[in-house]
Amino acid sequence: MTRRITESREVQLWFGPQHPGITGNMAMQVFLEGDTITRGKTHVGYLHRAFEKLMERRTFIQSFPIVCRICVPEPDTNEYLLAAAVEEIAGIEIPEKAKWIRTLVLEMSRLASMLMVLGGQAGTMGNGVPPQWMIALRDYILDRFEELTGGRVYHMYIVYGGVRRDLPPGFAERMEENLRRIEEYLPYVDDVIFDNAVFRKRTIGVGVVPEEWVDEMGLSGPIVRAMGIPRDTRKDWPYLAYPELDFDVALAEGSDIYARALVRRKEIQQSIDLIRQILAKMPQDGPYCAKLPNMMTWKVPPGQTYVRAEATRGEMGYFVVTDGSDRIRRVHVRGPSYIHGVSLLERMLPGTNIADLSALMVSLQVCPPEIER
Amino acid sequence: MKTILAELETRFGATGARFQRDDLASIDLPADRAVPAVTWLKEHTPFVQLNHMSVVDWIEDGQFQVTWLVTDPRGCRSIMVNTRIDRERATCDSVADLWPQAVTYEQEINEMFGIDFPGSPRMGVPFILEGWKDMPPMRRDFDTVKYVAEHHPHRPGRKHHDPRTYVGERFGEKGYLHD
Amino acid sequence: MSDRDWNDPRLEEALPPVADDGGPRPPRLPARIEDIPAHAPIDDTCFLGARKMPTPIGLPEAVQRIKNWIRARSLWVMAYGTGCGSIELRPLATARYDMERFGIVMRPTPRQSNVLIVSGYLAVKSLKRVVRSYEQMPSPKWLVGLGSCTINGGMYWDSYNTINRLDLYLPVDIYIAGCMPRPEALLAGFDRLMKLIDRGEANGWHHYLENLDWYKANQRKLFDDGDMPDYNW
């Protein structure tokens, strides 16, 4: 045992996998002196399903149902990245309409995930009203997903060459109706979360990430944008239909929990505007999927690539290596939580108050399935 | 970026420089010059971020391929630095003193592939698996189906079909979507 | 939660020395758990060696039926999202699907709940904690296996880290199939569970205590690093 424990100066606390304040299923082993954390360690592995080993045994098309389930609130980014990586190696061009539909699906899933995270951020403060609202608002988006793809949570909609089905008729009108309903609630959300004295007192100045750590540790996503640095994978490394869309990078100042929540709130509005733009600018006819050979026996030439996309949490990347057979040789998923949840969180813990720990974890948006896949 | 790749070739004996996309290049290095090259990239060029680090098991060549993905965040470009190390005596230099997140990557690679990174903290500390006694599971010679048959039994009466032939057996050739 | 982690000497790195102010100190504990002298050999499947006995279910039928009726309409679910399926537990609590009208609420700790929903696959590491949480729950308790991963391994049937059959390790009262089940399917499952409880047929906790050796033998095959979950009181 450490000397400090035997001298009874420190208390070891397992913020274990079963805790209402934890995001997902991970454990934090923290050492406390009084109320202040002196150091901590992240323990992951509770959700390890060995995706990468499983994908070595699956054919190309069989990998999609597996890959969806890496990140639960936002599965479409994973599907897109796998499809984009293999398409790039195989040299397949996707049709124009498929590009726009993929962008639409990615933005919808970003919106659904952002709503849930903002609600969760208020929930960790003990404010139980915004989570109920946000999860209910997220249900509107899940309805649209169900109409489009057949599944509420896991879609398996993006496939190699494009998407699985076309948009049903009248989709744009129903989507607009849902967006209008979500926008009705956003002023209430601002009042209850951002104008709330308790929330402000607990989050302003708390959980500050210094700017030097961005390049040192490879941070990305709302953590970087809350420092005022305009880094967004959709603008820096453009993909799909994003070059043709007009949006500003959501920024905030202060790099504390409040600033990150503000960035997410701005990105909710940004996603709503983007969905409207996409539905307005999308080509109405054209193929939604390129013609591909028999998926069961398709062989892709050897190659190696890394593709990236903007997930809600930051920059998500897939490192894919193929070797000319009918299976992928190696898929390595680089989730943003791999760095935010382990290296960054452990570095930020000394000096934090134990009461702020779960707010900090939600603010860094640690998603344990991405860390251990 | 071409100048930086050319510089890597002259200084560190790199080979196989190619552009996967406009913003992604790939280059191969010998095993002992790989980490000095990555250090040089971090200290003397704009490629200061380590985005990713990965290992591919080329069992038929008897080698592991270790890849570092270094990024220039302001110029928005990346280089994949590849190297090959021997599979039997799997050890590679560590970059943990350059980037703090490399500690986690190397810890996981050590656990999953059995590659040793001398000098990296947390070598041998389990990250994902608990109480694991078998060989490192991501190696290609680890048979996961055999392991599951021994340790995680299924319900009796389970049938297995190979989808590549099953669709043809049930529905004929028309069962496949594309030809 | 094994000794290996917090006894790790690497955790000692870069700690400032403890200041000695001469105040009262508690007695020093031995450095290792193994040095603490053991008393008589204890049954290590149970905490403090005390094996819990299954409670008899022989009461007058009217009393039993009233008890079952009350229990079924007040199911308190422990908020433990063990896998992907837990994402559909949140919409259940909202007004659209509204599980609270059935008396189902989410509780934060095992001691205050009587239903554990295993929502999906279980990694071996997670199973150990789930068993521990299940044993900490007071009887009567029920276990709902959500998703196809608890039934026969589901999509991860060939993964070395996930279990394939949940009922080898914990007694499952009802399975809800799907990947993942919609909130309406969850409500249908709860409805079925309430009917089973009314009829007195959902006695998984009883089965666990009566066949404790069999369950513990299966669990020991997985967790053979000496850190068995043993909360059984």
C-alpha cells in the first residue's frame, strides 16, 4: 500500500463502474486528501469486445453491424469512416446524392448526441430537468432515423458505395417539423442551464485545460474550441459535402466546463442550420449507391490509410490496412476519448474537488467504448 | 511536404515515400532509425502532434509493422511513419517522453501484441484485460473461436452457417444483391 | 478492484513526503494483505464466511398474493448501464414511454433497488462487478437480460472477452430479445415480469442461493485471479 494510505492521510476511492455520475462503464481510482483529489487513474476494459479481432474474421460487408456499436450515441460516424477508408483504398467514387445523404445522416447523429450530452452535463449538477427534455428531443431525431434506416439507435445505413436506401418522400417536411420543435425548447434550455446561478458557479473556472496541451497531447473537438482556437475537422480536413456548406466554427473563451457547454449549445444550433442547408441544397435525383461487386467475395487491393471525421467528442479516425484478401487486415479505431479520457483526465485530476469529478468527465465527454473498443 | 519527405530519405534512410491523398503521406523506415526520425519530425518540422500509433501483425513475414501518425495541425497534413520490427524479439523504442498520450498507446500495444517498449512507464500494467493468462490476444495466431469454445460455452442447439455459401444455398444466385 | 492495481509501486512516483506534525496517528497496518493473520479457514465463497440461506416461501396464499402484487408494482431498477442497451433506458424514463406509471424508477445504488437490468454484452471484467452488485441487492430481486447478447452471445459470440450465456453466472428471470430492444419492447418485458411476479414464478434469487455452489463454480472458472465476488448478505 502507498505510504500515504498507511499514514491515513489519503483515502482511496473507487469511482467504480456502477455509479450514476459516470459516463458509460469505466472506473476512476482516485486518491483524496479531504475533498481534493491528489491523483487518479482511469480504469477501462469493462466494455472490451475485441472489435478489431472480430473484424479480422468478418468479410467487408459484415463489418458494418459490428462497427456501429463502437460508439452508442453516435454510430454513424463509425460507419462512415469505415466505408470511406475502404472506398479510398479500393478507389471507389460515391455518387453526389450519396455524399449529401451521408452528410445529412452524420449531422443528424451529431445533433442527437449533442442534445444528450448537454442534458447529461446539467444532470451531473443535480439538475434533473434538462436531461429529461434533451432525451425527449433526441427522440424526435431517432424517429427520423427509424423512418430512414429502420433502426432507432443502430442504423447500418452507410455502406460501401453510398447509402442503403433513398430518402423517403416527404422526409424533408417531417425533418423540418422536428427541427422546429427542437428549436422551441432551446430558449428554455438556455434559461435553465446557462442562466442558472448554480450551474455558473460550479462550472466557470473549473476544469481548465491549458492551451499548451493541445499540440502536446493531440486534443480535438469542443475542448479545443472552448479555448478560442478554431479547429474543426469538417473545416480543416474537408470531407463529404462540407466544403459546399456554409457554417462558422463554434467558439467560446475560457476553456472551462462552462465554455465547453457553451460550445456544445452553439453546435446544436449549428447542426440544425446545417441540416436545413443540406435538405435545401441536396440534389433531388441521382443514384444513392454506386454499383459494387458481390459483397460476399469482394477483394480489395492492398493499401493503408487513415481517415478522420468530426465526432461530437473530437476528431475520430480509422486506420485501415488491407492486404488483397476478402477481409480487412487491420482496423484500428482512434476515438477521441482515448486521449481525453485517459491521458488528459489523469493529468487534470490533481487539485480538483471530488464534487466536480463527474461534471468534468461529462465535460470532456469521455466515452469508454471508444477507449477500449 | 515533399521536402520533408526528401529530408527523411537523406537523413534517416527512409524508403517508399508515397502520397495516399493530398494531405496524407506514407514513408517506411528501418527499425532503428524510426524513433529518431519521429523525434526529428516533432522538433524540427511543423509535424508536432501524434495523432495515432498502431501495429499491424504481418505474421507471414514474421514481422510487426509499427506506424506512427504525425500531424501538422496548422497546415492540415499528416505523415504515416511505418517501420517493421521482428516478431520474435518484439521490441521498439518508445516515444513516451515526446508525447504524454503515447504512454497509453504503448501500454495497450504491449498488452495486446506483446511488444516491449523499454523506458515507457506502465509496461506490463494491464489496461483493458484483467487476469489474462493467454498469449497477447491481437496477435494473428491467437484463435479467438477456440478460446471461446473453451471458456464461454454457448447454448446447445446452435447452428453455424457461412454467409458466403448460405445465401446461395437458400435463395440461389438471385439472392445476392449485386453480381 | 484487485490488489494488483493499488499495490502497484508505480503509483508511488513523484509523491511529496508526508509532513510530520507529531499528532496522533492510527496504528500502522501491515504492508501486505497476506501478512494480516488469518483466523480459522473461512468459506471464501461468502463474505465473512456467512452463507445466506434461502428464505422460505411458505406463507398463506392470500398474503403471498398481496405481497407479490405490491412488489410487482414497485420495481426499482438499479441505474447500472452495463452495455449498449442502456441507451434505451433513458427514453423509458421520459414522458413518451413513461415507465414511472408502472412504478418503475431508477435508483443509484444496489441496496435500494430490486431489479438489475443487464443491458447487453458483459465483458468478463464487467461481469465480476455485476455479480458483486447483484449480491449486494436485498432480496427479493430480479434480473432482466436485455438484448440478444445475454441469450446466446449475440453479435460478439466469437469474442474472447464477452460471455455468451448469462444464466450460467447469474439467475435470469426474463430475457428481452432484440439488438437493441425498443422502449416498447422493454415495457412489454416489464409487463411480463410483473405477471410472473404476480404468479410467484420469478424466483431467481431463490435459485441463486439454493444452487450457490454451481453458480460460484462457473464464476470461478472465469475469475480465477483470486478476487471472487463474495458479497452474499
